[in-house]
Amino acid sequence: MKVLVTGGAGYIGSHVVRQLGQAGHDIVVFDNLSTGYRWAVTCGELVVGDLADETAIAELFSQHRFDAVLHFAANIVVPESVENPLKYYSNNTRNTLNLLKVIQQHQVPYMVFSSTAAVYGMPEETVLTEDLPLAPINPYGASKMMSERMIMDLAAASSLNYVILRYFNVAGANPDGLLGQATPEATHLIKVACECVTGKRDGMSVFGTDYDTRDGTCIRDYIHVEDLAKAHVMALDYMADGGESRVLNCGYGRGFTVREVIDVVKRKSGNDFPVQETRRRAGDPAALMADNSRIKKVLGWQPDYDDLDTIVGTALAWEKIWQGKQG
Ligand code: UDP
């Protein structure tokens, strides 16, 4: 298939691009390089551009006849979305609308969309099914929920088929050390802990130790980026085989506490970096895990890296390579 990957120079997109290339797809990456990198595009052609630029995307679609669009390009930092909501409604929601206009105009048959467990907000349940009501508690989650809705509405009114993937906590890196998370000001737990090991940070905080969980810290469902990438390739195959539009959670269905994650990073690295216990971070639910029965049934997806030691090990190896690349 000829596929357009928006945001294909970023963390998750770059891992997906590599797997799409291995599966024999013909790839065009469209990325504004705001948080992505040229070196991360290991297959296909890179077009540098912004989805806010409707002329640029019109030109892109007039030059290529895409069978599928995988849409990753977005901002993803929750606290930033609270401070600057319109950045999120512009870059995530409005830019998805821009993309959908050309998808409609050129009758692109398939779309895979990067969504997030943040669309569920603060549910009472700890294991989440796709049928829960959507109630995001921050502009990031709302910007993705609105994008989901636009995709569903366009699909209902046209021949577009979609798979919306709701990611849980994505972490880890390509096991060959080729790719990994290079986000400049990362806030995600495993990345932050790995930066403590390389000395990029002097230490880190645990946000809240009074949650109703086994050790008082929040529980999250950490999924290896290569397993997540595989779900995208399988989603394309599923639609090409005639599968109907679906919304699918992407997680392993189990969780680890913040303390458990930090302990694994310390044990695997042999580095006992300073950790400070601080108060809760706004908007953090105590525990979030995916009910992943639907993705297993619909796509036949099975994880290959469901092991916290492996996730942390690949993230640590990458962090050292990445710090080395930067000098
Ligand atoms: N967390 C933490 N210290 C950090 C970063 C994150 O204690 O430096 C906690 C955070 O409060 C949450 C969990 O780790 O309970 C996962 O947070 P992250 O930002 O990685 O992902 P989120 O679940 O918010 O998408």
C-alpha cells in the first residue's frame, strides 16, 4: 500500500514507519520536525511540512495517491495542554480536520489514528473497555476525543474506514538501538528515570504516595513501542481484508506502580539516582489499565515485549545512545 504517515519522524511514528517498511509498504512521511528528527525516518520519503498549511497538504495529495493515512502528528504533553489549550485544539483537532478534508476529497480508503487513554478521563474503573463514556479531564484528551469524533462522522458519511488506537503508556525503544524516544523535554516516567541514569537530570520526583494502590503510587499500563507499532501494521492489513471501522485499546492489561518502575530502572542500570516524594500531580487517576480483549480478537494482536525489564532495558540502552549522539 502507498501510505502517508503524518508525524512519522517522531517517537511512535518512526517505529511504525520502520515496521511498515519491513512489511513492504511504500511510505511518505509528512512531519514539521518540531519534535521529530530526520534521522528517525529510516524508510520512505520525508516531506517537511505542517498540517496547518492547507496548501502544502493539497499539494502532497495531488502528487501521491494514498491508500492509507496513519496520523500521528500531534502535541502530547498534558500539563502544557492545560496552560496552552488552543495550541492543542489547533495542532491536534484543527490539523486533523485539515487532513480529513483532503482525505475526503481524494477518497482515501483507510485511516489509522493515534488516540489515547486520556479520552477516558478519571474513570471509576481501573481496567478500561472501549465502551466507557469519554470524559477527558484535560485539553490534550479533549483534542483527541474531538479528532476521533470527526473521523467517525466522516467515515459514516463516506467510504472511509478507520482504526482508532487508544494508547496506554508507551515506552521502550527499538531493540537494535536504531530508534527511541528523543523528545526534548520529556515528562513521561520511564524516560525521566532513564535521563537520571545518564546524568541528564540530577534526580526525579514521585508525584503522590497516598493513592489507594499497593504501594500508594499510581499504576499504569506500560506498553512497548514495538508492540504498539505492530498493532498499526496489523490494523492496515485488517482494513485491507475488509475489516470494519473499530476503536481499539492498546495496552497489556496489567500495570506497575511508579515505585516499581523506578526500582526496575535502578536495578537494571545499577544507578541509585535521587528520588524525591512530592505531592500528587493534578489530574492523575490512581490506576489505568487497558482491557485489551478487543484488539486481540479483532486484529489477532499478541504482544512480544510484555515484560517491564525488557521495556526498561531497551529504553535505557537507547537513552545512552541518544545522549552519545547529542555529544
Ligand atoms: N510520574 C512521576 N514522576 C515523573 C513522571 C511521572 O511520579 O517524573 C508518575 C505520574 O504522576 C503518573 C505516572 O508516573 O502517575 C505515569 O505518568 P506519565 O507522565 O509517564 O504518563 P501518564 O499516565 O500521565 O500519561
